[in-house]
Amino acid sequence: MQTWIAVCVILAAVAIVVQAILLATLFFEMRRTMARVEQFTGDLQTRLGPILTRVHMLLDDTQPKISELVADAAHVVYLARGQAQKMDRIFTDASDRLRGQLLHADRILTGAMETIEEAGTQFRRSFWRPVQKASALVTGIKVGLDFLRSRRGNSPHADERVEHEEELFI
């Protein structure tokens, strides 16, 4: 049994030595990798350092200009909005006034058309009716004269005179 303990102790010692060798190998590999990473970051920092410095200087120089530009743009938008609202009020007021004037003109024209129509109706009543009555009276007198002439004599010249008088009268 003691031999088994000695074998187990030897096996444990060998395992510890193997683990120590593996840990030492990992330690040296990690160190070498860290050296490469440090070298890479150093190179990157030396290359990017001047670029970042220039960008920082450029931003420092342009930051007030950009701020002023943004403020000016905001002011322009504010003024444009105000002018658009004024134009909207002006156009709304103008369209309302135009609508009112158009309604007023429509009323005036409607009244004028009704007055003209009324005047035309009265003109027909007062002028054309007497003219029609006078025309009917003249026609009646003519028919009466023609009738009297035709009774007096049936001469060929009388028919020609009647036709000639009818042509002149028409």
C-alpha cells in the first residue's frame, strides 16, 4: 500500500510540474503577445496622434462658425415662418375681401339685370301694344279702303294699285 501512495505522490508531482510548465509557457506567450499589442497601440497612437490633433484644432476653429451658422439658420427659419404666417393672413384677408366684393358686384348686377328686364317689360307694354294697335288700325283702314275700291270698280289698274300700295306698306 505504501507503494500505491508513493506512485500517487509521484503522479501528483509530475502533474504539478506539467501544470507549472504549461503555466510558464502561457505566461511567456502572454508577455510576448502583450509586447506586440503595446507595440501596435504605440504605432497606432503615433500615426493617429497628429491626425487627431489636426481634427481637434479644426473643430476648435470651426466650432464657433458652426454654432453661428446653426443660430443664423434657426433665425432664418423663424423669420421665414413669421413671413409665411403674415402672407397667409394677407391672402386670407384679400380673398375674404374679394369674396365680399364679388358678392356685392353680383348683387349689383342682379339688381341691374332685374331693372333692365323690368324696363323691357314695361317698354313692351307701353310702346309695342300701342304700336300693335295702331298697326291693326292701319291694317283695318287699308282693308276697308281696299274693300271700298273693289266695290266701286273692278278695273285692271285698281288691282295693280292695290298690289303696289301693299308693297309700299310692308
